[in-house]
Amino acid sequence: MSRPIVAIVGRPNVGKSTLFNRLAGDKLSIVQDTPGVTRDRIYADVEWLNYSFTIIDTGGIEPQTDDLILQHMRNQAEIAIDTADVIMFITDVKAGLTDSDFKVAEMLRRSRKPVVLVVNKVDSHEKLQYDVFEFYNLGLGDPYGISSANGTGLGDALDAVVAHFAPVSEGEEEDEVPRIAIIGKPNVGKSSLINKVLGEDRVIVSEIAGTTRDAVDTDVRFDGKEYIFIDTAGLRKKSKIKEEIERFSIVRTVAAIERADLVVMMVDAEEGITEQDAKIAGIAHERGKGAVIAVNKWDAVEKDDKSMYRFLDTVQKTLAYMTYAPVVFISAKTGQRINKLFETIDMVVQNQNLRVATGVLNEILYDAMAMNQPPSDKGKRLKIFYMTQVSVKPPTFVLFINDKELMHFSYTRYIENQIREAFGFKGTPIRMLARERKEKE
């Protein structure tokens, strides 16, 4: 089940990044006393009570401005609002209610999304409580007074946020139709691929990077099978600043990946695989999604008999953390090798859902330990009692051991490689969890 997305919005310098860092438990956003300093939108996963959700930190919304950077930031915030399930609207008790707050509130009302109104910088509830009441005038319900700097009042505000989430259903049935997010940098050919598969121009395609307006779910039938393709949008309008374009795409990418079972990571063959590609692919890897790397525009590249091997080598080096992902060379424009792409997608879907019996798993485990003894430290050796698979999408295995301190990353990776050698699991990450238990158990 995908995590809900919560966007933190508000005008510049009300403390959005401080709140984000407090919730994320890490100083991921740049914080300065200059309005509009959060240039990047950044995301992080948060746990509260029994809920897990993704928060998005946005640049400040300045409703009417001629400043190019502030306009970009407003566009970023609008994308975040479109993408979010719940919005935390942050205001500043010390600045009081401003005309910009009313304009942002109006924008949020038009979005028809649930909004939790948060009044920040309430360092003393006794002194500032009546100032918090002033924010009822925004017409967005109860204002929650907090101090993101010292963490007070956050509990009530987060309770209000999670109250808007859909209830977690224990017996929720999985939709059997695979959901596939097409991800990659703007203008790499994501929409062209969907249009080629559909045989119609259903998604707007243009030479201008980022012309896809919204993330679109498209039902696709190919060779008698059904799929849902999620196209990740670039931008709302053309931007002259390339770096800004790349930043815009990140939020929709995170949202699309959350809703997908697997991703098709599109790479531009002419441009080669880039650091930005590695960042985008990393989001899918972190979230345990299956992956296929589609090298697009392969027809436009001058080739010799070693071109493909050189490209594969570069992909393996740049995406060293996801060597499990198969690579397919395609042309979305001509339709070259599209059938191969679907064959690969089908294989990954099958591998994501593969379950291995505990008895068979433990035979692999004992053979692996016989070939390469578990590590020891200061005379104490790691003991692995047994292993079992606990879930799919991604395949997740629990190792029951005597001491977590002795379970080195390199040995975990070795066990994972033995599992892959025996069962394949091509195209899907594998999760390995360690649980301590006593020998008597």
C-alpha cells in the first residue's frame, strides 16, 4: 500500500523547513533567515502513531510576484498541492495574519484537499494563545499552535493530519493489474512511450522539456494483458533554468513511485546515464519497487559492435546499487523493441511476487554458510539459526540470528547474492532483515 503524501506549504520564511527537519529528524533543508531560501523541494518518510507517510517541503508561496525564483517556487508548491493527500498550511504567529496568508488559503480551498492549519513560532502558549485564535479568520478550521524550533504542539497537529488518511484495511485486496510508473528526467520520452503503446496521442508530447501537465494513469492492453501506466509529469510551463526543471519533477516522481508496483526508468541514449538519473532511480530502489531500465532513442545513436556493452557497463557503474535491474534498449518513437520491454515487465512482476518455501530457503542458507563461514568478532561468531520469507513486493526475508552486532553488511549481501543465484529475482530489490533470538528458543 502506498504512503500518503503530506505537503508543507505557506509563504516564505514562516518556518516550513524547520518543521520539515524536525519531522524528518535530519537537517535536510537549508534554513536561513532569508525569505525563499528553500530552493529545492525535499521529501522524507515520517512515522507517527501507526501511520507512515511522506512529507514534502516546498518553496514559499508568494501569490503575486515578478521575481522569477519566487514564481518557480510558487509553481513547485502548486505541484506539491496537486500531488498531496493532506496539506499542512504553515503560518507565523509573530508576523500575524498577512494578505499573502489569505491568498494562499484561497488557493488551498480551491484545491479541495484536506488542510491542517498550523501556526508556527508559538514559543509560549500562555503568552501567544490569543494571537493563535486570530488565524480562525482564514476560514480553514482550528489553528494548531506549534513551535517547530523546540517541537512543542506537534502531536496535536500530526493527529489532525493522520485523521485525514484513509483507514488502513487489513484485508485489502491487491489489484492484480500491475501499476507501472514511467520515470526519468524531463524530455526523455516518457509520454512518447505511452503514446506509442496506445497508438494515439493521448499524452501531450513536445520538444519542450516538461510539457506534460499532470501525472496521468493510463490503462494499457498489450498482447492480451492489462497494465496501468503512470506517467510522471515534468512541469507546468517551460523554464529557462535547467536545474529548476529537474527539481520540479522530483515530487511527482515520488508520488508516482509510491503508487506503482514497479518502475520503468527511462534513460536518454544520446545523453548517456547521468547523476540525475541515479537520483531518480534511487528513489525507486529505496522504496523497494521493481525496476526496468529502458534506454530510449537507441535508434538515434551511432553504433559499433561494442556500443551496447559500453553503455551497459556505464549503467552498472552509475547504478551500482541496483544491478538487479534488467536493461532494455528501445525507441519510443519507432516502437523498436517495445515488445521486449513488456516481456521484461512481465518477468519483473512475476519475480516481485515470487515466494520461496522456508525449507528450500534454508537449504540455500546452510550451503552458503558451509562455503563461507559467518563472521566472528572478539571470539564470538555469528550464528544464523534459520531464514524465512515474510512478504513480497519486494521479496523480504528474515534471518534469525544470535547477535545483530555480528551481522555485517557484507555477509548480508553475500546471503542475498546466494538467494539471487538460486531463484533469480531479476528486476526486484530484496529486503534482508535480522532478528535476534536466544539459542534455547
